Amino acid sequence: MVWVSSSPSPPGKNLHLALSPPKFIFFLPPAGTVGSGILAPPRLSPRWWVTHRRLRPVPRTGLAGTGSAVEGWTAGLRCPTLPGASRSLPTALGKGTAAGGGGGQPPMGFKRSRCAIGTWKGHFRLTMRALVLLAALVAAAAGTETFVGHQVLRIVPTSDEELQKVQELQDLEELQLDFWLAPRGPGYPVDVRVPFPSLQPLKAHLEANGVSYSIMIEDVQALVDDERTEMLRGRRRLPLSTNTFDYATYHNLDEIYSFMDLLVAENPNLVSKLEIGRSTENRPIYVLKVRIWGLWGDRSGGAGPGAKPTLPSLLLQFSKGGPNRPAVWIDTGIHSREWVTQASGVWFAKKIVLDHENDEGLASILDKMDIFLEIVTNPDGFAFTQTQNRMWRKTRSRHSGSNCIGVDPNRNWDAGFGGPGASKNPCSETYHGPYANSEPEVKAIVDFVKNHGNIKAFVSIHSYSQLLLYPYGYTSTPVPDQKELHQVSQKAVTALSSLYGTKYKYGSIITTIYQASGGTIDWTYNQGIKYSFTFELRDTGRYGFLLPAKQIVPTAQETWLALKVIMLHARDHLY
């Protein structure tokens, strides 16, 4: 059993974590003291009790930990040590009083319990899982959102009446439900993350109304912990080049921006980086730009790679020609919690560099078109998922009249803005914002597209559900190019499935998933960009937004095949 006690106390008191029974206790020293190096956290809820995959009682804020991380510490009557730790501590922590002193004294930040075994000398080794638990506990103390006891339920309404019952749940803010897949229609799955306090009330409500459900993810925090473990392991090896960069793990914002800089430095005659805007929190919005530089500089006669960009979001451009040649735009990560999209964007960037000469299809695309790649479209939200709330979807803007933060950047475009499929509630995950293009992340792309004036294909990449979609989402009126877009989608999905057999559905947004107003590709299509598409990458719900890192590269590989189909079609059908 694990408990944390943080009853109100004067400044300078310690926060205790105990594993019991029996106990192994460590404490977080007050801010500004020397010892564990961990600052004293803000006050937590009075007490948490965590047993094997169960949590009780349930306050509103949680402790970062899982039953699986705790199990083994409560078994039997013997005094436990941390999993993976030796029975003696701590030459690994150093020598002297700051590290715990000699003799039998524990190091600062640790307190011996009556049940402690062995001396405090020797090696103290924590397994990665124990480190993750400790990091998670500190995260909880620092105010990081945790998901202990949360489950993802799949609800499948079978009639209009059942569908209405499920739709009504979206208005029950007190349940704090997070709809991963929104209600669409009878027979279509609805995935919803349910906080622990709401699990039994929700299940009872569904059962009372005869609505079937299943558990897709039994322990959300366990998946978050596994993800964090992989990231911590990957950070041991700092890449010196994009050849040693680990494309099979998730990376934070700084690491992705560093990757961009490495890619530009390694390919100065091919890749450059544009800043097309600034986010709400003043982060740069980058786009990678790829261009072939000849013996006499830019073959188009434009400025060299050292020239300052005229627009501030980071964008990569891949091209062999003039500044306003026909172009393809690809963006990933507009919804910040969809980590496989940003990771795929990194992989795409390296793939373009590797294949721009030896892949005949890609080379022919770059002979006629530029490629712009925006890997982190929502940098504020993405950074927030890394540090505070893994499930954050929106931007981080604040608007008058509400304490809720953020706007859904895929409901903020001037295409049926504010219509059905978007919410006027600032606390909703689909809040459309106070007005179209209110978000700087959206406005940066709008300005870039309008100023460029010659983008022929626009692809915005999301997850999850395994779909390839084209306009419209805000109206049921088919687009004039519906037949051609449907044929291109069919070819792209066929190419995608040829690699690993991954099955995708395709069609217009409104007919394939649901009505959604203010979406990206509806706006781009209305701007005259005929080949406007949205991907929803892996998977279909087993992991949802927490897709394991081992699936990053396969996801990117198969998606690249579909992207090439779209780009080749645009190359052959310029308009």
C-alpha cells in the first residue's frame, strides 16, 4: 500500500511518502534545502491510498502511480526494498553528509523505518520503473495531471435512443469525461476516458439504460508510465546527428527542434527552417523548407540559405525551384496529445532528405513542387502534454469571460466557423474560440498559405482511427471535386495497406465520421487547394492517443506511401 500525507503544515515541513505495510519512507525536503534536490511541492489532497490496481478514497486530484508500479511492495510479511534496489544504500549517491554520510546514516531525503533491512552503505540501484514512479510522484506534487484509476470505455449505441443517452453525457461537466471518439451514430463506437470517481456512476448509468460498453484501456496511467519509461531510456543517448536520432521513440519539443537544427546543419544546400509565427506563449512556429542549391546559389535566383525568413511556427521546405512554385503542405500535431503524428513528421523529414535523389517518384515531385513540413503545429499544447497533462488537446490561449484555457485549433478556421460540430463552451475540447483564426497557430498558417498563393495539396495529419478524409466537414453538400478526391483516397489507402496490411476507411469528413465546423481542410479547400486531405493515423482504439513507441516507424512508413500517392497525383494534375 502507498500513501501520501500532506496535511496543512507550516512552511519547511516535509512531505512524506510511505510504502506500507511494512514501510519504506522517503521525504521531499523543503524548498531551498540541500539533499534530494527536489523542491517542496504545493499541498496535495489530504491522503491517498493505493492498493493493487485500486484506489480509495478518491479526492479530485491524484497521485501519479499505478497499481502495477506498486505491486510487489505489499506482498508477504518481509520488509521490502524498492524493486530493483539492493538491500544496502548508497555509494551511488556519493559521499559525505550531503549524500547521506558514512556509517549507518541514511542519505538526506531518506528516512529509515523500523523495518529497514541492511546498512546504508553499498550500492543503491533503482530500476527504470522505480524511477518512473518517483518521477510521477514528484509530478503529482508539482501539479501535473495524473490518470490513476482512469479507464477508457468503448460505448456502442445501437439505436437513436441509446445514441441520445450517450450524447447527453457530453454535457455533464461534473463527470469530467474526455471523449476520444465523439458520438457519431448508432453502431459507431464512442471512446471516452473516464476519471476514477466517475467510473461507477457512468457504468451504472449505461447499464440502467441498456447501453453496452467495454473497457478498452484498463489503466491509463500504466500506459503513460510505460511511455515515460521509454522516453527516459532514449534520453540517455543524445544524438550527434540525424543518423543516430532515435525515430522509434517519442521526443519532447526541444528535442524535435534540435532535430530540425541538425537536419538543416547537415543539409545546408537542401533544407532550411522558416519561422512562420509565434504561439500564444511566444514559442516559435517552425516549418522546414527543402531546396536544392546549385553551384551559383539558389537556382531560382532567390536569397541564399542564410537569408532571414519573411514570416515567423517552424516549417521545413523541400524544393528545387523558385519561391512560389507549386507546393505541398504537410502538418502534424495540431492536436497536441496525438504524439504519433509529430513523431511521424520527424520521420517524414528524414525520409525526404534520404530519398530526394534516389527515389524517382520523390525526385520527380521535387522537380515540380516544393514540400513544406510543419512538424509541431501546436507547440504550446505539445509542451504542455510533456510537462503537465499528457491528454491536453487544445492550444493554451486565454480568453475573457472564462477561466478555461485553450481553443480547439481544428475548429478555429473560417469555414462554417461556429457551426454544428464545434462548441461555444470554452471548457469544451472542441471549443471553436472567440472568432475565426483567433489562435496564432492557426493564423500563422492562414497567412502563410495566402501569401504563398500556389499551394496545390494540403495534408493535415491527426490520430487516431485509421481514416483518410477529404472535405467537407461543416456541410453535407459534396465538394465539386468529390469524385476525384474519393479516387485519390482509394489509391492512397491501397498503397498504405500494402506495407503492413493496416486497414483504413476513407470518405468525406461529414459522411465518414461526423459533422465538424471550422476545420483545417475545409478552409484550405475553399481557398482553392483542391487536394486537401486529413489523415487519422493508428490505431483504432486499443491504445488510442497512447500508441506505443514501437509503432511510430511502421505508422510513418505506411503513411508515407499514401502521402506519395497524393503528391504524385497533385504533380500530374496541376491546376
